[in-house]
Amino acid sequence: MQEGDGGEEAGDEDESERSPSVESFMMHYLEESMLWPIVIVVIGHAVALASFTLLLAVRERRLSAMAATGLLLYASFLGVRWEYRRHGNLKAITWLLVITWLLSGLTAYLGHSYKIL
């Protein structure tokens, strides 16, 4: 019976190697330098979305924008928490989220200051 248990464990490992995880999907884009332009475009879209929600939440004081900003912040927190639990330290996903939020805040501030947005 021990052989059957070992076979099941090996089968579970093979199945987990075959099924792609979110982490392997994302890390594929971060590790392959030919795919970095795609990462930059995705971050640019995220910055645009977050900066507009920040502007509407702070300047216009719209409840829907405040809720959207809170939801985006909560999703970012979940990503950071997941990465810390998975690896025990903060890695690429956390730094991408930090860069995205910093650029979003800077874009919202400059857009408001120069009356662009």
C-alpha cells in the first residue's frame, strides 16, 4: 500500500507541474526580456486607471471613485500578502505594485497641478 501512496503523491506533483499557476504566468513575462514591452503597457494602463480614480476620489469626492480606489488598494494588498506568504519576502510582484502606485500618484498630482487631467 505504501507504493500506491507514493504513486499518488508523484501523480499530484506531475499534475501541479502541468497546470500553470498565476505566478508562473506572470513570472514568464518578467523573466523574458522580449516580453517586457507588454509588461510596460500593462503597467501604463494600470497607472492611467489608478490615477483617474485617485483624481476623482480626492478632487471630485465621488463615492464610486473612492470605492474603486479602495478596491484597487485592497487587491494590491492581497497581492503583496500572497507573495510574502508564498516566498517569505517581497519580490518582483510587490515592487511592480509599488512602482504602479507611485506612478499613479505622481500622474494624478501632476495632472491636477498642470490642469491636464
